[in-house]
Amino acid sequence: MQVQFSWHVEDEDEYWETAAAPARREWARSLRWVGLGVALVLLFAGSGYVAVSHYERTALQRSTFQIQSVIDLEAQTLARGDIERYLAQQDRAAPGWMAAQVEFARTYSGQPGSDAPDLAAKVQHVELWGEAAAGGVAWVEVAAGQDRLRQVRFYRQTALGWVHTVPHAGFWGDPVEWTDGGVTVHAHERDRPYVQPLVEAAKQALEDLCAGPVCPPDRALELRVVLAVGQAPGHLGDAIVLPSPWLSGIPATGVWDQSTLHEVRYWAAYLAARKAIDPSLHYDLSPHQRAILVEYAARYAAQDPSAASVLPRIVS
């Protein structure tokens, strides 16, 4: 309960006057002015927020449309063999990127059918980094190809419009390392949930191989996920090397296709057998040994039970 006090003054004629009333009226008047000021501040702040939000939405919509146009041009010009116009959509300020795109265009431009890579994609999400006028970069999630794979592509704003550019490492977050069932993984935070099913395939391969006549002495494999566009699965030294799923494409269903799992099983079998022959990897295999090793890995990857019969020929 709120209690209020009023002070009254009585003169000789018993006339009462409320002495506190003027002060209360002044306080109420001041309070009204404060309230009006707060309301005006909130009004201007709200108007500013609405204006900024509208500007950002408009800029994002415009950028999305322009980037989609660049993606369409890339696919169309590569398909019809227009190398010059294809390269016009690439970032000339990134020499390494341009060199790779020149080689890519010369290799694949104008090729019909399944030999030509499918660059067609639909923009799903755009996030802008930095001021466009200062050469800001956009990371763009797309649904690519007939399989609608989730991919990320990077574009930079220039005076002539958006151009396709080199991957921005900040998208992937911090590097991470973990070991699972003898498989040590080197990747980045954003890739981790999508890499784990591939780690499971490598781990299963290692368990299968170590249950038979082929097993590396340390019972271990290494898997490295690299941020390189166009990087095919392979090996570097004693490590399996895979491109980032965000660059190679993440299945929309969340389930990796058999071709990707086949690649992981192949390189797991290849490296396990290679290390079983020579743990130091210093010994140069003969052409015959290398051919048999490739045959063994291919048979294991295809889940061919006859792979075990090849092993005695590897070390002979």
C-alpha cells in the first residue's frame, strides 16, 4: 500500500492551505516531460531500426539475385565451352584461385554428358561479411546438381559485381582433432558432424583389416579434411585426405552415397596394407606390389571377399 503525506498550514482565521501541492504539481509536470522524452527516443530508435532492417533486407535480396545470376552464368558458359566468359565470373584478385579455374575450364569446358561437372545450383542462403564497398565476401549455401547436394560457395563484391572467389577459412571455425577407434581425425568445427559418418567407415575398415592378415602395427589410421575445392579423396603420406563436405557436397538426405563410402574404404585398405608391408613407409614398392596393393584395396572397398586371397602376393 502506498502512503502519501500532505502538509497543511493554518493561520489565525483557521484558513488551511496545502503547502505541498505546488511541489507535487511541479514533480508531475517534470515526470510528463521525462516520459515524453523517453517516448521520442524510443520512437526515433524504432524508426532507425526499421530503416536499417529494411536496408539490410533489400541489400541481401539484391545480392542473392546477383549471385544467382553469376552461378547460372558459370554453369552455362562452362557447358558451351565459353572459357573467356566463364573466367570473367571468377575473382582475378586471387591468383591461386584463378590458376585453378583456368585449368578447370580447359579440362571440362564444353564436355558433354557425365564427363562435364554440373555447376548448376540454386541459392538457399546468403550471409554477407564486411562492407560490400570494401570488397565484402558472401558465403552462399546452394543446392547443387540433380542430387541437390548442400554446398557452400564464396563470392566477393567488386566494382563490376559479384565474382566467385576462394573459400573463406572463417566459415569453418576452429580446427579440431579427435580419435575414434584408432582413426585420428583433423578437421574443422563446421565439418565435424558431416565427417563423422566417414570416420565410421574408416574405423570399420580398420577393424575388418585388423581382424584378418592385414593390420598396421600401430593399429591406427589418420584422416585429414582439407579446405580445397576440387580436391579428390586420396592420401598424403600415411593419412587419408578428404575434401571438406561443404565443398564436395553434403547429401540432402544426410546419408552419404556409396561412392563416397567406397573411396574412404579404399584408402583405408590401401594405407593399412601399405603400413603392414612397411610401417616406416620408406620402402619403395615394386610396380608389381603396387598393382597388387591397388587391387586389394579396390576389392575390399567393393566388399569383395576374395580380397584376402590377394594378400600373399603383395608381400612376395
